Amino acid sequence: GAVVSQHPSWVICKSGTSVKIECRSLDFQATTMFWYRQFPKQSLMLMATSNEGSKATYEQGVEKDKFLINHASLTLSTLTVTSAHPEDSSFYICSARQMGFFYNEQFFGPGTRLTVL
Amino acid sequence: EDQVTQSPEALRLQEGESSSLNCSYTVSGLRGLFWYRQDPGKGPEFLFTLYSAGEEKEKERLKATLTKKESFLHITAPKPEDSATYLCAGSINAGGTSYGKLTFGQGTILTVHP
């Protein structure tokens, strides 16, 4: 149980294009999903919190217009990197939190490696 | 400011050599201390959640414990396949749209040599 998938697992794109990454909770409902970014040999950096049916909450320093997040249903959140540039190349990981007051566990997807040429 | 600090940054063990990883936290309103394992190029894999001081949880060769200021991940008789980065994170109860947000430590890179 508690499986989270991401698609695609890797993507290479040209500078200036937009890339969409999907995050799905496969066997549970998630009112909240989180998007992280991870640079080599570093820990996870939270980018934004995505709540189903409402606007995402972005962390300080994260550009809302560049990283568009849509949480369309209780099992799907998408991150769109708009007008990508080489500095956006990174490992993007989503997580989903199970519903319920005491259940704070977050389960992570396998990650998406983005390379912008 | 909420902070989670892990030590050591890297740990090299011989197979069978037991040891512990440390996670100290200053998180106000802590609502859970989490341990994850991350292999290179993959997302973190959930290991344990601890909610209150004195709590302990075990899974195979791993045991996690929690005090009011820190958590330990004990590894008993490790094997090479236990090599990975181990991350701990604290969850705050900020309410509203920040509910369940995790603050991660920098991780401990564990290498177990055969």
C-alpha cells in the first residue's frame, strides 16, 4: 500500500519549453501533495504544498509563475516547469500525505530527472 | 526557526558492525519524526514515524527511537544492501495549507563494506 508514482521518470527538453510532471497516489487518497527539488548530494528542498481544489502554497524564493502546480483530484497533482532553462535541471520528487488527522506520513514518488539543454 | 540536524554526514561500517545515526531537532509543535531511506536516483522510501518521546519502532535490522530533543536510528549487524542515504524529517502542525509540512535534515550517507 501507499504507492506514489511519477511520470515521466526522466525528461530532456530544450531551453524555453515547458515540461509537465505528474504525481499520482495509486492506492490511497491524498488531500495534500508536496513537491520537492533535490540537487546532487543535497537533501530535499520543499518547493510547494499542493492541496486538492485550492491554490498551491509556495515556499519562499520559489517562483509561482515558473512552477505551476495543479491538484485536480485526490489522486493527481501536476507540476509544470514553464519556459525551462538549464538552471532548472534537477531531480523533482513529489510526495502524498494520507488523509486523516494523525496520519502525517508522506509517501514519495520515484522522482523525475529533468535536464534542460 | 525549525531545524533538523543529522550526524554524522557520512558513516562507513564493516558488515556486521552495529552503529547509530543521530537526528536532533528544534521543531516547535512537532507532530511526528520521520525516517526515510533514499537510494541514488530514487525517491525516499518511508521507514518509520515516531510521535512521542520514548517511542521505539523496529524493522529488520533497523530500530528508531525518539527523545524530546533527538532521534536515533540504530542499525544492528548491517549488510552491504543497507548502504543508502538516511534522512530524518520533522513534521509541524502549522495548520491550514502548511499542515503536514516536513523539515528535512541533510542526511547521513551510510556505506557498509562486505
